[in-house]
Amino acid sequence: MTIIFGIVAILLPLLIGRYVWKNFDRYFGKNDQAYMDTLEYFLKKIGITILVAFIVLWIGMTLVFNGSAG
């Protein structure tokens, strides 16, 4: 069971990171194509995506390894 939860905890951040990447424009794009083509915007987009994916991975691995100790 721990193996299954571990696999889910690894794959879930990929799915959530993909969702954040695809929907970032809707929330932070300001409907301005010139702004969305800047390096600042790209760095924000990649930074938020990595941060969210890492937090979800951290929470998932914490739950998997705390649950398997007992």
C-alpha cells in the first residue's frame, strides 16, 4: 500500500504543476500579450509552478513516510 501511495505522491505534483502552468495566464496574464512575452512573466510562471509542485510533493511524501512508520 505504501508503494501505491508513494507513486501517487510522486505523480500528483506533475499533474498539479501542469495544471498551474496551463492556467497561469488566466489568473496572472492581465490579458496583455506584450506583458506575457516578457522574461519577468516567464520567470514568475516557472517559479510558481515549481513552488506549487514542490509543496505538493513535500506534503505527499510526508504523508507517505509518516503513514508507513506505524
